[in-house]
Amino acid sequence: MSLQEHPANYVIALDIGGTTLKAALTDSDNEPLFRARRDTATGEPEAVVAGIVDFAAELAEEGRARRGGPPVAVGLAVPGVVDEAAGLARYSANLGWRDVPLARLVSDRLGGVPVALTHDVRAGGLAEGRLGAGAGVERFFFVALGTGIAGAIGVGGRMEPGAHGGAGEIGHVVVRPGGPRCGCGGHGCLETVASASAVGRAWAEASGAAGASAADAARAVAAGDGRALAVWRDAVEALADGLLVAVNLLDPEVVIVGGGLGEAGEILLDPLRSALAAKATFQRLPAVVPAALGEAAGRLGAGLLAWDHSQLPHTAEVSP
């Protein structure tokens, strides 16, 4: 059935996080018809997956009630390592799964509706590239500074997943050899010293305030606290080292900075531009700008992905 023949004409966009599922039913202009959130299921990986599939089914029922038919397609944005072509969620430390055929499971539950799967930061990059800070830019790099650090490469209106789904993993570029141990098994990875979590830990240690966050550190920087300025400077220098690697490899026109630490705005971006300029030798540096879509980027990107996926030819499959 073509889009013109599809009477319901909406998609399901679902951004799957370690603690929250954020979803919407969206029109072809990406305007939301309906939004919903719920906690991510906890416990065994099977329970997490079942919670996602059940939520997708409930969203489809909501769509049928509103539009009189099934969704055109579903877009899923998930953390971890993703095989987009196979629709497999290969690995997620936060969700505890390995090799989950998530696209097929959701499609089967929804009666064969086409389902596309991508990395959550790649979905955020897709949204920023078409609707946000990267709109009209041919080549950009989106970096999300949150609990960890991940990036997404945008070229010509599409996101580059890499040969094995691992493109953009700037968080695991080693910037401080022999530094703190990373969850990946390495030492001195960028996310161990410049993620929001790392900055929060460093500020908690420097200030003696247990549970202090990166946002607390940013406020202390704005207030001129010398201890906070030292913590901030260390993170900014590491981030500039990591971004210079991305600049050398990708030569982007624009670097878009998002995630929780990115919300610090110019408190972060102004010294980051200066540090990057100080480290560059021959490179032509990109503009470094804040993300425009905030936490909605992943959901918006999942919706765009679903509409893109709906344009592809699909063959109906019958599950055994």
C-alpha cells in the first residue's frame, strides 16, 4: 500500500532510554498527534524488551483510535551498538541486552508494520540535521555529552552508521592514556573525563558535595569558583582533544553540541572553541554550536527515520 493509499498516515516514534521511553505519533510533517512517556521496565532483558513491544502495541491502538488504521511505519531509537540493516540491537550495557531482533519483534506484534531501528544519538543527529542546528548544513558532527559521550556523522541529509554500526563513537577515543578505566574496558577514554557524569564526579570530589552534578559545576563556574574552573578546564581540554580527532577525520562544517552537559551553553562552548583553536595547527575548524532540539531530538529523529523507512519497498513476511 502506498502512502497515498494509506488512510491513517501517521508513524510511531519511540526513543528508548535506560530509564524512560519517550514516544509520539506523528504526521508526515513530523508534528505530534499524541505524546506519551513511561518508565523503562527493569529486571531481566526479556522484561525490558517485552515492555517496549507492549508500549508500541498500545501506541498503535491509540493511533487506530485517532486515525482509523495502523501506522505507516515505526522508528525505534535505542542506546548501545545497533545493526541498522538487520534491525538488531546488538548490545546495550544499560539495558542488559545482546542481539535482540527488536525491529522484527515490534513488527510482528503490530501485524507486519515496517520498523526501522537506529542508535539514539544517530536519531538525535538526524533530527538536528533536518530540523535543528544542522538544518541546511551538508556535513556536520553531532556530539551528545550525557552519562557517556557519543557522536553522529551527518552527510548530505543522512546519518552515517559505519560498516558495523559503530561510527561516531567519539566517547571511546583515548584522550588521556593510562587515565580512568572506562566501561568499555579501556583507560582514558573521552567519556571518562568529559561526560556530564565525569564532570559531576570531579566537581563532587573537588567541592566535597556528595552527589554534585555537572549542572552544579556549571553554576559554580558561572559564579567564578576557582575549584570549579579547574574541573571545567580539565574537561574542556579533553573534549577539545577528542573533537580535534573528529575534525581531522571528518572535516565537518559544523559541530553540534548536545546532551546534558551541552545545556551549559556558552559556559561550555566559549572555552571549548578557544581550546580547539589553540590545539589546531593546519585544520580549518568548524563552527561549534549548541543543539537546538534538547531531549526531544531522539524522538523526533525516530519519527523522521520511520517516514524515511516507509518510502522503501517492503515485502510482507509471515512469521513462522
